[in-house]
Amino acid sequence: MFQSLSTLTSLVQEISRAENAIAAMHQIVIKLTEIFEVPVCSLYLKSASQQRLVLAATEGLAPDSVGRVSLALNEGLVGKIGRTLHPLNLADAPTHDKFVYIPETHEAPYHQFMGVPLIHLRELIGVLVIQGTVQEKFSREAEAFMVTIASQLAGTLQSIQRSGDWLPQGPTAFEHNRHAGVRAAPGIACGHLEVLHLNLSLQDITEERSTDAEAELARFDTAVERLEEELTLGASRLGDNLPSDVSNLFAVYLMMLQSPELRDAVVRHIRLGSTAPWALRESSRELAAHFDNAEDPYIRARGEDIRNIGNRLLRHMLSKKPLGNGNERRDLLLAGDLISIADLSVYHPEQIKGIICTGGSALSHTGIVANALGIPAVMGVTGLDLKNHDGQLAIIDGYRGECITTPSDAMINEYRRLQSADEQFIDQLASLRDLPAETLDGVRVQLLTNTGLLADVTPGRKNGAEGVGLYRSEIPFMLHESFPTEDEQYEVYRQVLDAYAPLPVSMRTLDIGGDKQLPYFEIREENPFLGWRGIRFTLDNTSLLVTQLRAMLRANAEIGNLRLLIPMVSRVDELQTFMHIVEDTLEELASEDCPVARPPIGMMVEVPSALLLLPRMLPLVDFVSIGSNDLTQYLLAVDRNNPKVAALFDNLNPAMLVALEQIVSHCEASGTPLSLCGEMAADPAAVLLLVGLGLRTLSLSAHSIPKIKWLIRSIESSSARNLLQRALQFNNEAEIRELLGAELRRLGLKNLTGPEPG
């Protein structure tokens, strides 16, 4: 009956070629009736309310019952499968005590029944059913293959289920569809979708050959000239609305556009016989790949910038005339796979109310600009077919990282009310800029910011950052065609230190290797998370470390606010060796009459071995910084970038709280200053516990500082300690988050996660 792998492969390929969600589901049910040689196959998906299973597609039952028939969990055979999450294989379904006859489906003649649940990442997506007229169970072989098919289709169907595009349209339709994404810039916006560059991106280009290399080079050069003009115009158009260093992102794009790496790669492909579009596609892919494998999301986002530039170049290359000035509407929500700052520059800033990307991340340059302009933005939106919504009204909720399509008039009005309330709340937060983050009972918390670009400086200072808790020094290395020289690094570090002087700046030494690839120093490993990275890499490449230390120490000579931070420490001898190298470097610079001084030197606690060896390490360092993202990842053995287990990544897991408690205890006993950086420092619920734990320095993203400051100024540290003791009694993070959410509501701080719809 079954060809197993080949049959399954064929099914998946047919689904991938479907034009939309409805067509994809129709292909599934038709194909399965053929595979199992049955008259009926039906697909039920769980509705947005998560309380009912709705008939989403069928072959064999009445077509007009699609979208109209639904069952509660545990109602009927389908509902039973949804509740128990267990397959059901029956010879005579109507005789089962859970059978419910639904006249609209016209299923009276069918007895043979088999249904299996569709489960993705522990979540019920729906139920898949086949039916026949004979009165006998399906074979074990058929049941096993049905379960296999369901496991393979669940991930694909999850994106369809979440999109809501399968729901019926018309008088009985659901009012709206919610599409989940990643929070990039906070806020709420309502407006009309302006979908950019549909069906025109590098990934759509197919390989073509050319015999006229000079003509293809001319096509590329013309596109570069057009984009240079566009970026220059965009810088002047948006410049008055952006901080000076954020407007410098246009200069960064120009620098990347004019980089020899990009041009040389394109020229090489063209000389080998490629057309200019294919050469651009391959060159962009090669350059972006150096960033794509990085664990650090900030570094990974640089690959998006390269693809943004490549896509914009492609559009200029394929357009017979310069690209136009865009829509004249004043309430645009720009939407696309990836949106670059070059795309933003086509519009006047007052036109852009929000940004939606089906790709990308919160740390792209687009996200940085959106934050600086105060424009809500959501990246990585799943299950949204943009071409079906171009020009339609939509809503962006930057707090929850979602967008809403086909909203009702009542919903639009409600979100506009929330938008107004949110703007008033943000104005209220602005008044806290120069006030300390101090609890009601007088406990002071220092709020620092994380950065890696000069473009981040102004948002940090504007939002009241008291220094830099984490400066990622990898960026100059990853944007370079070779290891940057000491003088090149010196210029970058000096600008960063000077921008924050006299406030402290903790510069992390090079955290490269393993999964963070340099274009000129490739490292291949089976398990990069446990590989050659951080301090391991730099100690094995001492000359690189010495060069970087010399550049940092020289940059600090006349400013004096540098703090050195060592990443991924796992052994005591690593610290000892690093300290010897610093001392030798200081002596060498002094012999060259360079007036350098030894800065405070700290270590990051990111791996379990550092936690266990902390009492032995503390005498060697001046301060400690907890890397909450990596520490959570290693403690829980969860790759937060792996969608199969990402839901298990939570900073509030009880194991993480116990670990933090131990670190605080060790640091307090030795009198060692302690800080925490990462996403945990920007999570209002987590901050309640961090204050209770005794952490008095947090480093977080610039846009999160005002709300966390408001939170700290609204609570008492004694209450936070009591809350911590209650949280430590729970066995899982869901219970802890429920406790903390209730506390935030009790304190009247629910606005910290954005205003709630009424």
C-alpha cells in the first residue's frame, strides 16, 4: 500500500508548491485519500481560542461543511483524539460511545475510522482523519504510516494554523488573524500595509550564464551608483529625525556597499561566466554566511544587513529606471521579507507608522532605526502571506511581537485608544531619564546598556544608561576583510569610550570561534557550542589578543573609563594566563612611553564550570558579569535558536534561580561587584526576582531601560526578597511567571508589557 519515504517526500513537495494555505490543506486531504485508498480524509485545526477543532479541509465529506463544523475538545471522536493526544483506530465508528453524528458532513455511510493528533513542540495543532465504508480496523502498517505523516506535517500545519488564513471569510468568519513574530521595537500602530518588493529578492534568482562580462559588470556598477545616490538622499531625508550616530547607519551601509569584499566577489563570479544578478546572489550569500551561524543574535543580524544591501542592489539592477518614491499615504505599515534602511529612506518619516518583516531579527539595523524613530516593529512574523493583505488595514503590537490582519472596526478603535495611552505612558517614562533607578525603600540599582555599534550610543544615553555593561568587540573583526590592525581597532574603541565618558564601558574581548565565523579564518566543528570560542580561542591565538588589548588600553589612556571583560571563562588557569598577558602588555606599552594604566578586569559567568569554580576565580578578578542568555542555555542544555526546544528556554527556570542565588552569595562573601546582562535584565518579571536576589547592576538593551527603571522605582526591595522566596518554592517556570504576573498586576505595573486590550 505504501512507498513510505518516497510517498512522504512526494506529499511534502506537493504541499510546498501550493499557492496558499487553503490549497495546501486541500492537497493534503486529496493525496491521503489516494495513498490510503479511502473515500474520506478530513483535516481539523485547533481554533485561535484553543477550545475547538474546526473542520479546515476535507475530501469526501460535504464541502460546504468546511469552516462551519467544529468540535470541542473531548467532543466526538475527533475531540477525544484532541484531548487524549492519542490515535484512534476503529472498525465501526458509529458504535463508539464518543461518536457524534453531524448531519452537515453527510458522513452516515462511513464506518472505518482512523484519526491521529497533529502535535508540534508539545502543542496540539489539529487532528487528521481518514474514513472508509468497510467495518474493519485499518492495518497496523496503515496506522504507523498515518502517525509518521502526522508527525511530518505538524510543523507545516502549525504555521497555517497560527496564521488564521484557513478560517472562513464572510458573515460567519472570525474577525481577525494574529501573526506571531519577534519584538524589535516597542509600541502600537494601526495603518495600511505597504508590501515591498513582492516576488523580487535574491532567493528567487536562478542561475544564468553570460558571455558578455563587461556588460554584466556595467549592470552591477549602475546598480551600485543608484543605491549610493539613494542612501545619500535617505540620510538627508531622515537625518533630522535620527540621532547623529543612528543616521550614520547610512554611512555603514555605504561602507558595506563599497567594500572590496562584495565587489571582488561579484566580479569574480561574473568573470567566471555568471550574470550580474546571479553573481550578486552568490556573493551576498557567501558574505552573509559568515554571520549566519553566530550564536550571538547581535552578530547574526549583520548577515541580514548584507542581504538587505544585496536585495536593494538587485531591485536597482532589474529596474529599467530609478526606483520611485513610494506611496503617499500618511499611515503606512511597511511590510516585506526583509526591509532595509534604504527602503525606509524612500518614505518621509511621518508616513511610516510601523514595520513588519517576515524574516529578520530584533537586532538588525532596521530594528535599531525603528527604535530611534519610535516606530513599532515586529520581525520574523510567521504564517503571514503578505501579498494577500497589501493595502489593507492592519495592527502592529510591538510589545507582544505580533501583527493583526483583517481587524474589525471595533478592534481598530480599541488599538487606537491603546496607542494613545501608550504614547502618554512613554512621555511619562521620559521624565525619569535623569532620575536614579531606586526602590521605594532606597535601594539603588545601576542600569547599563549593551552595545556593539556606535549607532547604539544615542539611544542608550537618551534613555538614561549609566554606562555600557557589555560592548561586543567582534563587529570590527566580522566586517573586515582581514584581522583589523591595532590602529584600526584603536580608532573604534576610542570612539566608543569617548561617547560614554566618564561613564564605565565594559569591553568584552574577542568572542569568536566555534559558531562565529570570520570570513578570513574559517573554523569547522561538530559542536560549536562546546568548541573553540571565547577565551579559549584568544589564548590559543595570543597575538590577536595582545593586539586587541594594546588597542583597548591605548584608547583608554586619555579617557579612563575602560573595564575589560573576559568571555566564556571555564577554567582557573584561563584567568591566570589572561592576567599575565595583560601585565606583559602594560609593561610593553609603558616601555613605548604610552601612558596606560591597568583597568578593572572582570569575568563572565556563562558556563556551569565557572559557577562551580567561582570561589577560586574571584580572587583573580575585579568584577563579575553574569551572561544570562548563555548561562541559561548551558544550565538547561537548551539551544534557544533551535525551534524544537526553544520553548524550554526560560531564564526563570528554577535551576537558573538557584544558580543566580549561588553566584550572588559568592560575590557578596568576597566583596566582588556583580552585574547581569542579557535578555533577563529586560524582563520585568525577572527583574522583580533579580532585585530580590540582591543584584544591583543590570545591563540591558537601550529601549528597555525606561520601563525597567519605572519598575524599580515602583517596588520595595524587601517585597522583592519575599517574592523571591515564594518563587523558589515552585518547580517550574510557568508557575513562577504566573506568580510574578499577578504581582505586576497587583502593583499596577501591567503597562510594562504594553497596554492590554479592553
